[in-house]
Amino acid sequence: MSAAPRSAAPRVTVLAGGVGGSRFVRGLLHQLRTEWPAAAGGPEESMPGSGTAASVTVIANTGDDLWLAGLRVCPDLDSIMYALGGANDEERGWGRRGESERVSAELTAYGVGWPWFTLGDLDLGTHIARSSWLREGLPLSEATARLCARWNPGVALLPATDDEAETLVTVADEAGGTRQLHFEEWWVRHRAALPALAFTQHNVERARPAPGVLEAIAEADVVLFAPSNPVVSVGTILGIPGIADAVRQTAAPVVGISPIIGGAVVRGMADACLSAIGVETSAVAVGAHYGARGLPGAGLPGAGLLDGWLVDSADAAVAASAATGPLAGIRTLARPLWFHTVEETAAIAADALALAARPRP
Ligand code: GDP
Ligand code: CA
């Protein structure tokens, strides 16, 4: 953090996927609003959807996006918008509160869409509004801003790219060859059970970062990698040409929060993605995959991306022993990383900011 006065909250830019990303960002907002009430509307207003804390920008994964039933569906953008805007179903953990599925049943009767990929009626309103703006020629970033004007997520929410660069999964076919399917088909229909041979971002070479993305990374006081899926959430954001370089070059410290605790994914099936790219499901291996900024040899092309890596207390010993090995050049801190309550998640965000503020070794 560059010497920000106490009255000004740091400008924080977060790379995030959907559910894990939004849970983390909610804690981050809680933390910023508690510590810098003057800058962000006061702690009593730390309810979701309570207005803007302009100091946080979230760059969201768009690799999961797809055209379905004629509509552009953006799962991660919407998960973040609903969760931070106070519209999500807290019990289920995703989607809209008070949702129904009457339209989906009609579409299934017509054989339109994917019967295993439910689009709720309220959620369909979002997809119809977005698709109508896209068909009028607006870029996704502008359509997202219009949707957010209603939900007030309290962050600047940016798609990683306005271009369509969907994640495809290569799997073995019956004939002994391979076939590709959309990430959502692999994830939702097959529950990630078909062994993935590779992930590709269709047309990614033509994709450009959405307006504001590179600036948000360059001008931030702190850049954070949410504890989102390292392959198909953070990895796909970093796959958009220009974004990883912006992370390498920013003057801000870059800190990641581990989505892996004690050698296991906390929730979800990220291990199926990590094994496909040859990365072990461990906090050390994922940190080493991101790599130390300024040092070559990370799992991603070019130099590494991280100054700091926040791991769970369960991983304290392995992280310490990796300090001169796989995690060389990355400062680590071990703290409890389970998101149980918003207060505990806020403490995780505070730890990430504290790690960012530590001088380089
Ligand atoms: P998605 O796009 O909805 O799949 O969600 P993300 O990619 O943003 O986040 C999914 C990741 O969040 C999973 O790989 C989990 O390992 C991680 N995750 C979920 N809950 C927690 C938690 O309580 N603590 C930590 N550290 N990570 C979590
Ligand atoms: Ca996702």
C-alpha cells in the first residue's frame, strides 16, 4: 500500500470468479467499511447493496459465459452482482432469492436450452436485459454497469473482457479421440467427473481487456487474487492478453488468498481443474503456480505474479518449509481461511491487506 492517508481507503482491485470470489469480496467490503467508515459510508451501512465504496474494483471471470436459449448468460458476473447487491439466495449460495422456474420448464418442454442448466425466472430477467443491450451494440462492460445501477454492489464490477472467450474443456471421446465441450456442460452436467485433458479459451488471442481493467490493475494500491478457482476463474482472467503483464508491472503489491486448505479444495471441484494442468491440489503448489513476481519459472508463461500468498493455518508448516523452495520470493502468512461468517471473511481480507503492506524480503 503506498502511503495512503488514514482517511482514504486503499484502492483495491480483486481478480475473482463467482461464488468464492463474491464471498471474499463481501468480507473485503465489510473490512474496508469498518476500518475506513468516512471513506465508505460508515460501518452501519455495511449491508449488501448499501451504495458504493468506489475504492474496490472487481475484475470478474467471463470464461464461464455462454449463449443459451438465445440469451447471454454470465454466471460469475451475476453471482458477484447478486451477492454484493443483497439479491442472492443465501441458503442455496447462488442465484436470486425467491426464485421460481416456470419459464425454464416451458423452455424444456420446447427442447430449448439445457434441461440440466436451470435459468430461474428472475434471473432470466437479467439475461434478457443484458442480451437486449448487447443486441443494441453495447459492450458487455456497459451492459454490466447498467445491471449494477439497479443492484448497487458497492464495487466497480468489470468483466475481464468484452469479447467472447469461453472456456472449453477437452475430454476423451468414445472413439479414442478427443472432443471439446463448454465449461458449464463439463462442470454442471458432468459435475467435473469426465477427466479434463485441457482447458482452452476459445478465441482468447483476439480478446482485449475490458475498458478500465488494465487501469484498475495499474492504479491500485493493492491487487488481490480472490480464493477463486486458480484455473477456470483467476486463470482465465489472466489468460486475456495484457492482464497478466499488467499484474507483473503494477506498482501495487499483489497478494493471493489460497482456495486450497490442507491439501483439499474447500468447496467445489477445483481439484479436477488443477490436475488437468498438472498442479497438485495444495496451497504450496497453487502459490508456486502463480509464482513470485519478478522471478521466472512459474507455472504460467513469463515471470510470476505474486508478492504475497495467504495460506490457511493448517498449511503454516508446509508454507514455511517451501519458503526457500517452490515459494521462494513470495512472502507468506498463515491464518484461518474458512469463510464462515462475514466477520471472519473480513478478518481474512484484513490479513491479505496486512500481508500486502509488508515490505519485500
Ligand atoms: P465459482 O466461479 O462460483 O466456481 O467460484 P470461484 O472460482 O470464485 O471460487 C471457487 C473456489 O472458492 C473453490 O475452488 C474453493 O476452493 C474456494 N472457496 C470456497 N469457499 C472457501 C472458503 O471458505 N475459504 C477459502 N479459502 N476458499 C474457499
Ligand atoms: Ca465460475
